[in-house]
Amino acid sequence: MTFEMTGENRTITLYNLRADTNEYIGKCEGCIPANTGLPAYSTNISPPPAKAGFVAVFNLKSEKWSLVEDHRGKIVYDIQTGKATTIDQLGKLPDDVVSVAPEGHFVKWDGAQWVHDTDAENKHLLMLAEQEKINLLAVATSAISPLQDAVDLGMATKVETALLLEWKKYRVLLNRVDTSNPEWPTQPNIQDS
């Protein structure tokens, strides 16, 4: 029932609302002075009983209550990224989240459950192998450079000349490694340099 002002003081039951969501937060008896309205964030219309997982929310324009899903505080997981987030608003869960946590690093949501994502794992392994190849080539180039200088300047010892050849062979073999199925060549013994 809509509240009507009167010329008399009266005490009525007030149903209090949370200021930001208009959800029901409790009731109290309130004294309404003559010729005044209801206090802010309250109504004299009783809310429906809320069932588990729902809260009663009052619409100020229509002056009607509705039951709205309440998942606040619940941790959910994005179905694209698996990233966890905590729900902080009233309403239904977004379509792009699930309440089941992904297990492992390479998983994807198949519409019903998290499953192993072989493609993502293979891409990751390929990226690691490509980075390893770059790193090993840098080590080889770093080892070759001073040995090549010694040879170019006619200052190389027999050991340095032999080691230069080993490092160059290693770098050629390393450059030929297929990173989709890597078989790494054995690095020359650095102690010999």
C-alpha cells in the first residue's frame, strides 16, 4: 500500500533499504511526524520472504518488491581465461563465468567442464623451445667470437682452433633444431676454452 501523509503523528512499521541496491535490510517501528513522508531508504510495504540465494529488492518507481539472485562474495571463473573473480553485485551470474575452478595450466571450458587444452600446451612448449634455441645460439655466438678473433689475428692455439670448430659445428646443428620436436645437440665443453 502506498504511504499517505496525515495531519497526525503516528508510528508504523518501516522496511529499511540499503542505499545503493534498495535491498531489504531489516524492519523497525518508526514515528512519522504529522504532514511528513517516509524516511529515506524505507517503505511501508512489506517485502516477500526471500528464499536462499535471493534478496528482496524494492523498486522505488513501481513501489513493488522483487526477488533478485544474490551471488555476492562467490568466486567464479572466466570461461575464456580461467581467471578468478569475486561477484560483487546483485543479479544473475554472467554467462561467461562458471563456479568450477580450472585445474592445471592448460585447460579450456568445453561448455560443461574444464578439459585439457593440448593446443595451448603445445604452443607453450613451442614458445619455450624457441626461446631456448635463441638462448643457446647466443651462448654459442658468445663463445665463438673471441675464438674467431684469436684465429683471425693469428694468435689462436691449437686448442682454441679446435674449440672454434666444435662451437661452429654446434651452432650449425643448433640452428637446424626443429623447435616443434627439439633434440638439442651437445654443447662443447666450455672448460676446454
